[in-house]
Amino acid sequence: MKLSKQHSMYESDHTLFIKSLREQKPGLEQRQREGRSLLWDKEPTALSEQDRVRASTVKQQAYVYQNKL
């Protein structure tokens, strides 16, 4: 289904906002990539390290706020 000429140039309010934001702050995408790499892009851990972490974790009780009597 082909859209008419009238609708082919349509841009939503969200698209216009993103375009204007990119024009106002040219380094925004690079700063987003840097922030993502700080939080999410981690080096893979060795299997021995994973085993050590798994062995050192303490099992949590089912309901944390319940005192054991």
C-alpha cells in the first residue's frame, strides 16, 4: 500500500523532538555510548571467578523481613 504524497513527508512529534535535540547537543549520542559502556559493557569473567562467587554467596531466606525465632 503506497501512501499519498501528503503523508509521505509526515514526521511525528517524537521524531521532530529527537531531531531538534540532536541539533542542540551534537555530542549526545557519544555521551550515551560512553554511559552505556560504564554500566553494561563488562569484560567476561573467568570460570574460576564465577565458581568462587557462586560458592561464597549466602542463601537468603524466603521472606527477608521475617525474624527467625
